[in-house]
Amino acid sequence: VTDHDVSVVVGAGGIGAACAAELHRFGGTLVLADAALGCADDIANGLRDRFEVVRAVRVDITSDESVRQLASLAASLGTVKRVVHAAGVSPEQGGVDAIVAVDLVGTAHVIDAFGDVIGRAGAGVVIASVAGHIFAPFITADQARALGAATPAQLAELTLFDDLETAVAYGYAKRGNQLRVRTAAKRWARRGARINSVSPGVVDTQMGRTERSGTAGQAIEELIANSPIARAARPAEIASVVGFLLSESAGFVTGTDLVVDGGALVNFS
Ligand SMILES: NC(=O)c1ccc[n+]([C@@H]2O[C@H](COP(=O)([O-])OP(=O)(O)OC[C@H]3O[C@@H](n4cnc5c(N)ncnc54)[C@H](O)[C@@H]3O)[C@@H](O)[C@H]2O)c1
């Protein structure tokens, strides 16, 4: 690790903040980006003594231009070695349009833009969701191909999302994240880099708490109660897995998804 190694965390919410703290073991420079600059600033301020340089910046991942500016800024600070994408909206935080724009298209922007600047031996992790696995059986092979490989502009127009309930749209978008990471693995490998996704179950963050008290609250409580580890995750339990995937210990792991859900998926076929 040199002072010029750059780690980028997109999304300064509960999971993003825990990932930023986890990244301190790699040192170097940290760039923390969020649509809400105040959130990024607060977390960055708490981490200043753990990195050589810490920068908080505003990004709107729904805009390709905004994400490309972030990627250029990160690359101008040194070699981009680690990228964590933890920005998103949940069903209670936005409707289908917001989920498509942020979770589906926004994630494609991040994977594409950082795929152009990631350095040798670098790695990326996209935070998807166990919802992507729960809803995967309802997606046809053609739809899956489109989710994995369509351009961001095409993704925004997919008829797959017409007339969907918000929770289903979220599941499809998160499946899209997992598939897009698989597609991107070859491109990242050409730069000597790896990319994977992590699919959490319910995590104790603002988003997790909002979902538990929202319209799907009862179903979520049942999902948790029926899981082998019958509780929500602490953000640090997601971040430690992200840290592993970004480390050299995971040097042969790419193009795949790691489920970190307390076993919730054992109840699904
Ligand atoms: N919390 C959970 O239970 C849970 C479970 C599975 C997956 N996830 C996923 O993990 C990721 C992080 O979730 P979290 O729990 O930390 O949520 P959170 O609400 O605490 O943080 C999300 C962050 O994303 C930012 N954001 C939203 N729209 C943005 C945009 N257009 N551009 C840039 N930033 C934007 C928000 O400002 C916020 O800081 C999300 O993708 C979410 O879908 C969360």
C-alpha cells in the first residue's frame, strides 16, 4: 500500500459508513461520495486520522456525468485500488422510477465508470441484496441477459419494470446488480482487477429500519424470524465481508455474489 492508493466508497449511509471504517486497514486515500454531502462530510471527519487523505464529495449516481467526474477525481488522487458501491434506495424510500434510476441505472454507471479507472490488482464490491436472489426465479433468461448487459440508457427503458410493485422492482433491480457484476468481471480483469457483489439480508441501518416499519414490515420480520441467525445484521458484519473481498485473500474471487444474510435464503428454493 502506498499513500497514493485510493479507496472510494459511493454511498455514505449505514453500510457505506461501516465499509469506509473497514477500509482503514488499507490506508492511503479515502474518497467518500454521497448525494447528501453532509452525510459524507460527517463520516469523513470521523475517519481523518485513519487515512493519509480523506475527501468527501457529492455525487448523484443517476447521472453518468456525475459518476464519471467522481471516477476522474479519484484517479487524479492516485491509483484507484478499491471501490465500494453502497448507495441506493429501498422500496419505502422511493417508487419504481427511483429504484430503476438509482439502484439499477445508477449502479451500472458506477460499475462502468470505475471499470475505466480501476488500477492493477484493484477490486470493486457492489452492495446488491438477498432480494435479488429471492426474485431471480421470476426473471426470464432474456430479461436476465438485458439486466446484465444493456447500456444504462437501455436499462432505464426496460419494459420489465412496467406495472411492478415497488418491492418487486427492488428485487429485480438488485438481481440486475448481481448480473451486471458478472458481466463486468471480464472487463475489470483486462485491467488486472476483480469485481464482486455482496447480498445482505436485513441490516440495521436507516434503510433497514425504514423497511421494517413500512408496508412490507411484517414479511420482513418473518424473513428475519425464520432465518437460522434470527436477527438483522450489524453494518460492520457486512463491511468485514466487503473488506475480505477487497483484500488479496480474495485474489481468485471475481464475478460472483456473496450472500451475507444470516441464512435467510435457506427458506427459499
Ligand atoms: N439496510 C438493509 O437492510 C439492506 C439490505 C440489503 C441491501 N441493502 C443495500 O445496501 C445499500 C446501502 O444501504 P444502507 O442500508 O446503507 O442504506 P442507507 O439509506 O443508510 O444509505 C444509502 C445511501 O445512499 C445514498 N443515495 C441515495 N440515492 C443516491 C444517489 N442518487 N446518488 C448518490 N447517493 C445516493 C443516500 O444518500 C444514503 O446515504 C443499498 O444499495 C441497499 O439497497 C441494504
